[in-house]
Amino acid sequence: MQVLLVVSDLPVAGVPVLPFALLADVIDVDAKSSGARREAIYFGVQAIFLKSIIGLSVVTFATSHALFGARSLPWIAGAADGICAMGLVIFCFYPLRKQL
């Protein structure tokens, strides 16, 4: 069980790190192209989206659990896996890597 927890925690460890690393790249490219540092705007918008998505996920989970019961849990996990896989594919073609 400990090995399973360690292996499953590796992808989760990137969750708090990856968005800020990508945001730093976007801020650097924007600063180079515009000549202005606008970190506060980017971090504010990122925080709004993050809080909105967290709230939406709680509502979606509670609603699906209320409507379909415990049998909805594998579908929720599968949807989360699919969305993570789509994110991986999208970030493989992250265009700012070529501009830095």
C-alpha cells in the first residue's frame, strides 16, 4: 500500500507546481513583448479560475453522487483521467517553449 501511495502521489505533486511554472513562462514572454511587468493581473486571473474550478468540481461531484450514488465514482475518476490526459497532450505542444 505504501508503494501504491508513493506512485500515485507523484503526479499529484505536480499539481501545485506546474501551473505556476507555466504562468512564469507566460509572464516572461509578455514582459519581453510588451515591456511591462503585469504579474498581478496574471496571478489574479489564475486564482479566479482555480477557485471557480474547485467550486465547480465540488458541486459536480455532489450532484452526480446524489443522482447516481456510489456507482458514479468510477465515471468521475475516468473523466478526471481523460481530462488529465488531454492536458498532457496539450502541454506537449506548449508554444512558449519555442519563444524562450
